[in-house]
Amino acid sequence: MHKKYQNPLYPHSLEEKEAILKELELKENLIEEDIDAIIEWFYKQPHLAEAPIDRDFVEKILMTVKGSREKAKRRIDHFYKHRSLGQELVQSRKEVLLDPEVELWTF
């Protein structure tokens, strides 16, 4: 199973991604259009224009909101809003999540 670098909270292989899209009845070309539209919207927002964003992050958000473009926009907006309000919390969490030595959620 090939896994590209991704958010540690949403790990999935290419096969799993295809299964998720099929389960949600989402088409790859429509997801790509939604990603383009959301990124375009993102850079038009004065409070977000300088923040970093990538296609993979937007795709993951779209999958978590079952393909709803408006819900994805709200979630992204809230993500950056709360990240700016609690920077010390985000930074300490980010260090733990990105540390390969830390084992997350063992069952």
C-alpha cells in the first residue's frame, strides 16, 4: 500500500481513498473542481490570503464533510480562526503529531 505524506489525523491509502469516494458517491473530477473553487475562495478572503493551504488538505476536508463545498469553506475558516486564537496549543500538538517516534492511538 503506497501512502503519500498526509495529515496524521486522516491517513489513508489510494485504495482507501477510492473506497471513501465511492461510499460518499463523489466523483474525482467533481472533487477537483470543488478543490479549485475552494482554493480560489480561500485566496479572496482577506483574513486568510497569507495563510498556507494545499490541495491535499482541502481534499481531506471535503471528504470529512461528504463533499459539501460550503461546509468545507466553513470548516477551513474555523480551522484558521481557532489556530490563530490558540497558537501555543496548536504548536505543541503539531510537534507531537509530526514526531515519528510518538505512537498515536494504539488499540
